[in-house]
Amino acid sequence: MSEDRALEREGVRQNGLVYAGLMVIGVYMVQPFLTATSLDVTAKVCVVAFAVAIPLLAALLMVTWHEAFRQQPTKSVLVTWIAKPVAHGSAVIGVVAGFWHITWIAGVAMLVVAFIAVGVQSAGYTRLETETPGSKLATVEALRRQQDAKAREIRDMGMRADREERDFSGAELDRVEELRADIERISRDIEALFHDGDEATLTQDDE
């Protein structure tokens, strides 16, 4: 199984857990409001937000089951760019409003920590992928280090020539052209890695 397919399957599994968890949270949080005789603004916001989120989350959960069955994520624009953002955003609003209903301090804390949690997840994922040998991010980092090394060599050659108040020699010009060609090739490799998802086609420099 390729790395891309493995990441897709893991993404589908994680999405399913998120959708199910948000649905459970939503159902649990709106229960006290169903029998309440009157609702304040935050309670109404909580109920309306989850009224939007829960059906969408249920639909997305069923989509993930089918994605798991087909072992690939859907490319539907309706799912990716409309249903997911609306469901996630409505669920977050519902949770924040629910805590705000108890006390505004809890609502603000929930909102702030939610943004911090997104950063924690992003940092952890990026660090793990970067440090995993053979992963896409690790490969990209290695290629970029090669680019930086070649760019530094060109810069050092230019600074040395400036100090000596001379132009590049023929051999130096050939080396600069070779380094620039390598940098362009590495850029194409990075682009191919993200667009084609085929690490086997990369032509990494062995130096």
C-alpha cells in the first residue's frame, strides 16, 4: 500500500471519529434545553447550531463508512467544501454557546483553547510526518535542504568572487549553471510529489 493511500485511509478513520464524537456532544448538550420552559440567547444559539450540525454530521459519518468500504476519500465538492465546514463550524458554535450559557468565562476559554488545540494537532502531525523516514513531508524537507545547500554554494561563490574583485571563471560559471539546474529539478520533484503522489518518480540527488 502506498503512503498516500495509507494517509487517506487514516484520514477517513479520524474523520469518522470526529463526526461521531461531535454528534454525541451535540445530543448531550441540547438535552437540557429540550424541556426548558424558556431559553436565553446562548441556549438558543446552542440549539440552533446543533440543529444544523447534527444532520450534517450524520450524513458525513455515513459518507466516511462508504469511504472506508471503497478505501478512498470522496472528491465531492459538496462534501469537502460545504458540508464539512458548515458541520464543523456549527458544532464549534454550539459547544461554545453551551459553555457560554453556563458562564461567559467558560465560553471564552473553550473558544481560545479550541484554536490552541488546532495548533497542537497541526504541530504534532507536521513534526511526526517530518521525522518519519520515507514520509512525504520528510522527503520534501530533504529536498529543500538540498536546494538550500546548492543555493548557499552559489551565494558563497558570488561572495568569494566579489571579495577578490573578479568575475566568475569558466569553471565557476559551469558550476553555477549546474547548481541552478539542480535547484530547478528539485523544485519539479517537490511539485510532482504533491501533485502526482508518486515518490518513485523523484530523482533525488545522492550527494
